[in-house]
Amino acid sequence: MRLKYDLHLHSCLSPCGDGEMTPYNLVNLAKLLGYDIIALTDHNSCLNCPSAMEVGRQIGLTVVPGMELCTAEEIHCICLLPDLDRALAFSERIHQLLPPVKNREKIFGEQLVMDAEDHTIGREELLLTAACAVSIEEVPSLMEEYGGVCYPAHIDRSSYSVLSVLGDFPAGLQVNCYELTCAADEKAYQEQYEILRSKKLIKSSDAHYLENMTEARFTVDLAENTPAALIEYLKG
């Protein structure tokens, strides 16, 4: 089935995310914008996935639990999990690998954990935008432990991307997918980098604010509308 997707969205748990980007707001807006499947990918945490998935169940929108992992090299990598239990276990694993740097709300912003009705139920104390102690080449095998999939985020950006940090794609990086920003010229990147011609390319919004979310236009062909089917497709 052909499904409209956005697999890179941030909530108010990400310190750079807007306070209005609550799980309730972003999931309902995604439904209004015509999406069939979305992923919540806060920085280095999955703690708002339970509420986002609950809202999704209530309104009939598939929400994939995920994370935008910041590797030791400061490369952003999208990680998607097949179910909530494994997502929360993975989130706890990454939490233990973050440096002991406290968030300073007045500088970096709040990191709010919310329920499905927009009530604040907690605040993450560690700074979630910090680099964790996992290298980019270690992420795929780590995701295998949790039944998930990963791929480098926004490779066309001038910061926090595999190309901006390393200048090229690591030969040992075992992934079958890469993410481009919505405005990127997909064909131009495939012409410049031969490795991309045999990989799946995903375009997502990386929205941190409600106004960054746009009407659904990118699609993916899945056997069924589930996180597991999406992960199987992205694994290639």
C-alpha cells in the first residue's frame, strides 16, 4: 500500500523543539496534513513516544517510535524501532551513554515529557543534544539488537551530517537508506555519490515547530501500515 510519511519529527522533549510541539499537537496536525505514518524522533530519547503513539491510536495514524541519535562524531542518525517496549529499552541504553551534562533550560530550552493529553509528567535533566558514546559505524549493529533500523539524517546539510563531518560515506557503514531534506535534489546527489544509486532515499521534514510541518507529499510502498513493515522496507 502507498503511504504518505514523515519519519523525522521532534516534540517538546527536544530542547530545540517548540513548546507547542506536543505529542498531541504534532500527531493531530500530521493527521490533518494527510499523513498515514509518521515517526517521532527526538534527540537521543524516546520518552515522548508512548504519548504520541497513544494519540495515534486514538485518531487512526500510525506513529513509529524513534530517535535522532547524535553519534560520538556528532553525526545525526535516525533510529526507528518496531514497538514501544524496545524503543524505551533502546532509549534507556542511549541515556546511559550520554555525557553527564545537565540541561540548562534558559540556554538550550525545556525538555518536556508529556502524556497524551498534553500534561507535563516529567523533565529530562541530561542535555539531549549532546553526542553519545556510539560511533556512526556502531549504530547499525546496535539497532539490530533492538530489531530496529537506522540511517544517516539530512546528509545534504552543512552540520551534523555524515558528509559535513566526515566528507564522505564510511566504507564500513552498513545501512541501506539515507535521509535528505525535503528541498534536496535527489538526482544530483545520486550523480555525485555512486553509493546512493543503490540505496533508498528518504525525505522528511525534521520539523521542530508546528509551522515546519507541511502537507504530505512523499510516499512509501509498504506491505501494511505498521512500524515493523516500515523497518523491513528500510532494511532493504
